[in-house]
Amino acid sequence: MTALAVRYTAARTLDTAPAETSPPGPGEVELAPAFVGICGTDLHIFHGDMDTRVRTPAVLGHEMSGRVVRVGPDVEDWQPGDAVTVMPLRWDDTCPACRAGHQHICRHLDFIGIDSPGAMQHRWTVPATTLLRLPPTLPLDHAALVEPTAVAVHDVGRAGIRDGDKTVVVGGGPVGVLIALVARAAGADVRVVEPSAHRRALARQLGLTAWNPADDDVTELVEKWTEDAGADVAFEVSGAAGGVDTAVDVLGARGRLCLVAIHPRPREINLHRFFWRELTLVGARLYDRSDFEKAIRLVADRTIPAEQLISKVVPLTEAPAAFEALEGGGDVMKILVDCTTDTADDADAAQGAAV
């Protein structure tokens, strides 16, 4: 089999092309990715928003599951056939953040799948230190949701969720719903604010209360729900200016706002509200290994019902079209790319799939 890879080549342009492979070096492991999720960051790359950071042609993908194919010299803990996921971070261990124990926000962080080649290919070589073992009972398609679940675990930890906290999640996309599920598992009483009817319906199927900001007075609903006390915690996951306003407005005295979404431009924020109610703002970026380990447990024990969150699975050569489907919104939550299908025999057809 000649390996293929999904590559970003320019704004709104993806192709599927043969990929070079070589034996893993010292401390490296070659993987056969099974399933790779398309996430919001991948869409930012697709739109051209990260061209100052991404070197083209760039192989995308960092939400993945797969199996070990080959191990490099000095790698002893892994064997061919092992089921794994990857925490896609490499840090320098020398910058102030690393020395303080915060390697995931290293000043010179290599986010694998953004700053270096990612998982959306038939063969992928990564440092053995990035691997985490998957339980044998965990289906590999479900395991592709471990990475975004680790994001949610980290976010909930940063927000300091406590049992009984009245919690509002602004934005009911994949990460927002995962935050809501992880927060609920931690004992929070959760409400989701989301304009998409499809995503609200899915949240409700998962047992969550979901409000429509276009039709519902969210602040009034929060006041009624909390007996006029306001929410204890709000997560801003929408990336929209209106989402920021909602997340601030719903908080009660000494409420905590956890900023999760990537805002590409500065936003106005009601600092008087922060002063008057003594609010706290915390940022939440990525995860550490303990977040990943907890995420594996949550997906494996079905606290995260992966099968309900996966809207569609497409073969690798159809990944470019899947990006368009996600970009258009509609009735989709999480799309996975199946990297176990297609070979270079399909490359001629794949070239026509560039978008």
C-alpha cells in the first residue's frame, strides 16, 4: 500500500496525495491512524486564518486513534498492534512555562497536526512519549473523541467546577457539549446556550437543558433558575462577541468565566460587571497528560456517549468534502475521517476532490 495524506495547500484548498514514509527513528513510533476527527482548529486552518503559522503543504489532524505499526530504536513500551491515541504536544522543557510545570503552554510549543504533520494519513510517525494506551474494549472510532474530551476535562478543571455549581455553557458545538457532559459528571447543574436547532436537539437527547439565544432571554432564565443569584460558572465556547456578552451577563457574585473559544480579534468586555460582582476570568488552553488519562476513562465508560456525537464517518479521500460540510453548519456534530480505507490507487480521483 502506498500511503495517502490529506494536505492543506492554500486557503480553502485541500488535496489527498501520496505521502512519504520512512522507518521510525530513535524514540519514535510509526502509527496506522484509524479514525481522525475534524475540529474547529482544522477549520480555522482550512479558512486560511492560520497561514502565518502553518507551513504548506500541511498534513492536518490531531484528534485520533490508531495502532502501532513499527517502533524505533530504544522504544521498549510499545509493540505493533497496540491500540493508542496521541497527546499531540511537543515542548522544549526550557522556557519559563515548562520550568513552572506548564509544558502544555510552552512558549515554543509544537502542536502536532498544526505546527508539524498530523494524523490524517495512512502512516504517521510521532515521538513515543506522546502515546497513550487505549483499553481493548474501547472502539477505535469512539477513541477518536478522547482528544476533544481531554480539552473539556482541562476546561472544567480550570473553571474549578464544584458539586452543585450552576453552570452555563455558551456554545453547543462538539467542545461545548463535551464540557457540559464533563461538568455534569463532576456534579454541576448545566445549561447549554446554542442557536442551532440541531445541536440543541442533540444536547437534549443527552439529557442536557438547552436554550436558544435568539428566542430565549437567557439572563432572565438564569435568574429564575438560580433564584436571582446568577450562575456560578460560565464557559465561553462560541467564539462570538455575543457569546462573550452572554457568558459575562449570566454570572452571579464571584462567578467564574472560563474562556475556551479562540477569538481571532480583541473583544469588548463589560469590565464594570467584573468589578461590581468580583468576577474571575480564566483562560483554558489544551491539556496535560492527566487530562488525557481521565478523558480515556470517560469515553471508555460511556460518560461521553461517543456514538451519539459522531455524525458521520468518511473515507480519507472524501475528507476535503467533509470540511465543506462542517463549514456549512447543518445537521452535523463530529465528522471522523476513516484512515483505514483508500490507497494511492485512488490518488487520481482524490486530486479531483480538492476544494
